[in-house]
Amino acid sequence: MASPTRPPKNLGFLLLIVALLGGSLLPIQSRINGALSTTLGDPVTASTISFCMGLVALSLLAVVLPKARRAVVGIPRVLKRREFPGGSCWPVWWEPLPWPANRSSFPRLASPCLPLPW
């Protein structure tokens, strides 16, 4: 097993820049989706096209990037064994409760495999 490598010291700053750039692109995507909906005259068709384009883009990345390809190939095994690299991500019975009743449900619905800060 290879020894773990240390992340670069400026990784946090780089991730912040990536997050800011990604967030600044969301209004552009919203504008494009609105224009497509207006052009087609049907918002459901426009959202379906938008979703399919995202699916195609992610599928291409999964085919092109070796690490992503290995992860995609391993999905059936992980689901069958119910094991995840970061621990169990399977929701427990109280997860669907509204956020005020279950303070962990809101962030866990968005990202169930990430550890909670509290």
C-alpha cells in the first residue's frame, strides 16, 4: 500500500477559487435554461434537455478520467455490500424528518456521505 501524500499547503485557497468560479457560473446556466424554455415554449422539455446534457457531460468525464471510471465500475459492488469508503451513508429511519425535528436531516439529504460538523 502506498504511503499517503500530503495535500499542498494552498489547497484550501485553490478549492475556494474553484467554488467561487463554480458559483459564478450558476446564474449563466439559469439564464441559458430560461432562454431555452422560452425558445421551446415548454419548460419541462427545456429542463429535460438541460438534465440530459449534464448527464452526458458527467458520463464523458466518467469514461475519460481513469479514477472516475474505476469508481463507476465499483458502484454495484459497493451497493451490494452496503459499504462506503467514508463509512455508512445509508439513511437511518429518522433521516426523513423535517430539519427542525432532526437537525441532521437537512445537510445529510444534500450530501449523505459527508460527516456533519456537529
